[in-house]
Amino acid sequence: MEPTDRVVHTQEEWRSILTPDRYEILREKGTEHAFSGEYEDHWEDGVYHCYACDLPLFDSTSKFYSGSGWPSFSQPVSADAVEEHEDFSHGMTRVEVTCARCDGHLGHVFGDGPPPTGLRYCINSLSLKFVPR
């Protein structure tokens, strides 16, 4: 992704763009309660975009039921759609997943997913916008 493609706003601008619950997740690295998100049990054909900047992130063909309570995907739509960062918050060691365009917090990736990737991108519904195919 080219630097000119980045979406950058001040925190005040993000607060005016996003609802408080989406701001909490996308900008302050919050999480929604397990099994509460609208896309946890959503199986339509399409693409999940970043709610904050509309970048396509995950295709419905990579979505699977993980039992974790959050939408789970085996891979992003492309290698440059998301960025991964070490996360040592809450006394755990995890890998945070953010949107490559706007740095919005999406969730975390774990190494317990299905073949062929073996990955589980555990993503907050509030950070996503579904676009039917």
C-alpha cells in the first residue's frame, strides 16, 4: 500500500466520524462481548471492509465458525490489507491486527485456524462493514 493511500485523522475527527462503540474498538483497541457482534453468525457471500475507511479486508470465502464468539477468517483478502503488531496488553502475548489503510484496530490473529493457513483472524464485528457480492 502506498503512503498516499493512508487515511489519517485526528482523534477528534475520528470521534466525529465513528459512533462511540466503533471509536472504542477501532481507535482505542477495545473489543465487543463474545457472541454479540452482528457478523459472528453471518454467512452471506461478499467482502468485509474496514468500517472506518472502507478498505476491503476479508472475503466471506475465508470465514469459518471458530466457536470463539467473534467473526473468524483464515486469511485477509490480500497480504497488504492488514498489518500485524505484537500486543502485550491484559497480561497476554498476542498479535494485534489493524487495517493497513487507517490503522484501525480489528482484532487479533491466532495460530489455531483451519488449513491451509492454520490462522484464525478473530475480528470485531463493529470494525467491519459487509458488502454483498
